[in-house]
Amino acid sequence: MSSQQLLVRQVVRSAHLTRAHGKIRADFPVKVHRNVRVISSSVTRSAAAAPKLKPTPTSTPPSFEPASQREQSWLTTKVKSSPVLFSIFLSVARVLGYGSPQQFANRRALVLYNTLCATRADEASVFWREECALPPTFQSWFTITNLHVWLLTVRLRALPAPHGTQHVQGLIDHFFQDVEERLRAVLQPGVLPPRSSSPNLSSTAEDGSHYPHSSFYTTPTPLAAKSTFPSTKAYQEAIKLQKRSRAPEKLIIRQMKILKEQWAGMGMSLDLGLVRGDAEMAAAVWRNLLGARGANGIGLDQEGNGSGYRRAVNLVGGLVEDVRKVDVDKEELKDDNSGVHDFAPSENDRYIGYPELMVTLVSYICREILRLERVD
């Protein structure tokens, strides 16, 4: 049994045992990160078993080292020594949600997200980059991770109430918290400390983040140590230059809204694919994962000068306020630097393998859903 099956099985068993002993109270409000809501839709997971064309990537189980004992502060000692203060502390902690079922679900969801979702782009980076032609960018990492978050969400929604909602909410909260940290690392270098590249997940908390590092895309190089600069003035100039290169906060907020729309749209499209079958699932994968390449036909420019460049334009959400004012033909020919667009005329032969690629991706999705469904 793989480490992924063990993680999911532990969550499922814990949910059933807690429900059986009646220790869960459903009166805790569901907290949302950055106004992101859970899509509480009940879908039928009756996808037919697909042929196993490619092996499912597996992840190495995380190794956790015992934390060293820290010396207790004077406040901790004072609270523990007084029964009255300790009772007040516990009452305040309960009001803040500590020890609640939602908090326990968030802790389990953190391990599930770090192990089964956040690292999947790195584990199969060759397939995503070469076979799917996804560029090594943050946007590609988000799309791949979003797919695996949805796969795990489908399984967690089947847990008995209120465990399903709590675990899904915890998973989505961790996903967008990780996304915001990564987005700031790319657009606002130096604001957050760089993440550790250690495979030990427990060491990431030392760097201020509970989420793993990814080498799928490139982040700006952190500023070198002050001792490496020839003078203090040169170091201060480097700091000023780094601050000027940071994106404004309104750009971060706007990009987070766009990513939220992508998460919601992809989830709803894949949910519909579960209900309607493999053809609808393949269409959802083609639109959301592969950028709808070739939607307007395949250009046959014999000169191969790249004039056949075209990308898919989303007319819903994002920066679009009035569709009537958008020149779609002009926008489709504009490079948005995402790296996901129609293949150049010199690469038209790559469309020949698209049917096989669709079968591979849909088979992988169906196989993962059925595998997670059998975990109890």
C-alpha cells in the first residue's frame, strides 16, 4: 500500500470513528481564506475504469523528526501553576477555535495537501513540460496543483457530515495560503523569506512556511548577504532596487481573484465531466489544463514564420468588465507571456498526438478517482 493510500485511509477512518462516538459538534462556522468558498456540489463518481496507459506517480512518505524540547516561558509557567488562569486560558482558546473539529481537520488537510497535491508538478515535471507542453511557470504549477486538489476534494466530499465540509475547507484554505505565498515570492521578491529546498516537510516551518518548495518554476534569486557587497552603500542600493522591482499590492489582490476564478471554473468543469462521461472530461481538461490549443483550427503557414500564433481568451471574470468592448481577434494574437498558446506552424505535428494525450489524462483522472474511492 502506498503512502498516499495510507494518508487518505487515516483521514477516512478518523472521520468514521469520530462520528461513531458522537464527539463532533456541527455548530462551528466554516472559516474562509481570502473570501474563497467551498463548492458544495454532490456529484456522481461513477466514472468507468480507464486503461492504465502510464504509471501513476507516487510520492515518498515524509520523514518527521522529533522536535526539540524548548524551555517554557515565564507566562506558560505562570498559567500552568494557577488553576484559575489555566481555566480562563482554556475558555479563551475554545472561543478562538483551538481544539475544534475544524482545526483538527485543517491539520490533517495540511499533510494531505503537502504530500498529495503541492508536489505533484515536480514529481512528473517531464510529462507536464514535454508531453503537455506546459511551460515551467507559476501558472502551470497552479493549474497542475489545482487538478490534484480537485481529485482529493472529490474523495473528501464523500466523508460523512460534517467531516467532508471541514476537510474540504481545510484543504482549500491551505491551497490558497500556499498560492498566495508563492505568488508574493514571484511578484514581490524579498518580502517573504525563501523556502527551504529540503525534502523534509517538518523543516519548512523553520522558514516561516508550512508548505514545500517547488523547483518546477523559477523564483527570483534572493538578495545576497551584506558581507558579499563591496560597501554598505552598494548593499543599500541593492535593497532599494529590489523594493522598486516589487509588484504593488493591488496587483497581488487582482491576481488572487483571477486564480480563485480559475479554481472555481476548473472544479465545476471537472465535476460536470464526472457526471457526463469521458468526452466531457476530456473537453474540460483540454480547456482548463492545456489552454484550449487549436480551438480556432490549425494554421498551415508553409513559411513557418510563427504568424499562426493564437491563444485562448477568457471572456468571463478577471479583467473583463464589458465583453462587447473586447476585440477577441486582436486579443487572441497578443502574447500574454503565459507560454500556453497554439503551436507554431512548424510544430503542427504535435496536434497529432493530442487524442492519445487526452486518453492518458482522462485515464489518469478516472484511475485516481476510483483508487481514492476504494480507500476506506
